[in-house]
Amino acid sequence: RTDKQGAVLWQKQYDQFDSGGFYRVATANDGRFIAWGALRNYNVNHTDAVLVKLDDAGNLVWHKIIGETGFSEFASGQIIPMPDGYILSGAKTKVGYFQSFVTRVNNDGETLWSRFTPSSHYNSLRAAYVEDSLLYITGTANGYGCLRSMHVATGQIVQTQEYRTDTTQILAELHRSNDGNQVMMGQLSKYLPGLDRINGWAQKIGPDGQPIWSRSYKIGDLNWFNAQVMLPDGSSGASLSYLPMANGSSN
């Protein structure tokens, strides 16, 4: 934890988690901290998703393991606070298998509901935000960019929309714009003999999920958006990573 000038107030190492990492952190409903990550369990050779509660000084209050025998689980998406707890998302994997899950837990980390959303191919979805009692999720399903909405009370899927723009689409970010629409960002990929191409991809969609505009962005040979923020005037700020294949370095 740092002060407003970036000076370290405290830092903690958690020896009980000997191999893993926290990928998301948020303010807990009681003003403390909640962290979402994954731990490597070498005894059974798989990874478990983990939810951790910390006090104001960074001391461990409790942790909850989300795991299933025979699978590895990974954390993804935002920690979305709800009045009684949090909504989390991640992936459930084993050899040849990669599918997504969404889980709602209470303030003590106990599961209220969990939804597993399989597709016939690679499936990676991230919870983005809640609006009007609906949870909005973006990512990739069946190799295509995907938008889903779910009832926050039950996890029931309300809407599913796939975007078939190129060979493979991945959407990593989704935000609501101030005009009531949504902006999503990620990448478009095409793999053909003699051609490997990945372009950054941004798309604006209406409330019905239909595209308003869709654009690709390129600086190097391989390009992808990995962070996005909506600005007050309705525009977006984003980071675009790229790889110029000529020298093999990334930026």
C-alpha cells in the first residue's frame, strides 16, 4: 500500500501461498481489501483460483480456494463488488480443455451461485461490470469475440452475442460509454500459410449488442489491446502492445 505520492506504507509477503499471484485487488465492502488470484498446488500438479481478504494493514483475514479435482482454475476479470459480496470470473482448464466460470460469493467468500459456461471450442470470458441488475461479460467463445449478460441474482444468461469478424477474436476489456452504449477492445487474429497477423480491435455496440462501429489498429506485426478506460467526453484511453517481428521485441 502506498500514500498519494507513491511512498510505500506497508508491503506484505504471504508465505502460506508459496507459489502464485494476486491478479486483481479491490476495496472490500467493509473498507478493507479483497484480492483475486491463483495458487500452484504442486502436490496434485494443478492451480487453484483463490479469493483473499486482507485487513487495513495487509494481514490475512481469510482465504477461499476455488478448485475442482482434475482441473486447474485461474482468476480473470474484475472483482465486482455487490451489496452482499462479490462477483468473480475465471477459467477451468486441463489438457485440451479451457472453459470459463462466473461465481458470486458473499462477504465471507462463501459461494452463492456459480455458473459454468461451456462452448465447443476455447472459451475465455471476463466479468466486466454490473448495470441495472445485469452482469456484463466479454471475451472469447468458440473462437469469436463474445458479449454475454447474466442476472446477478441467479447467474442466468440473458443475452449472448458473438462477433465473427476474422479467424479468431479475443476481447479483453468492456466498458459502458456515457451515451448508454458499450466499447470493447481486444485483438483480431488470422493464421494462414505464410501469414500470421494480429491487429488490435476496438468495437462500439448498442444496447442490443449490435455493432455501431468496428476498427482494427496496427503499429507492429502483432498488436493487441490489454487495458482500457472510458473518459468523460465519451472517448477511450487504451494501451496497445505490439511486437515488431523484425527484431522480436515487444513494446
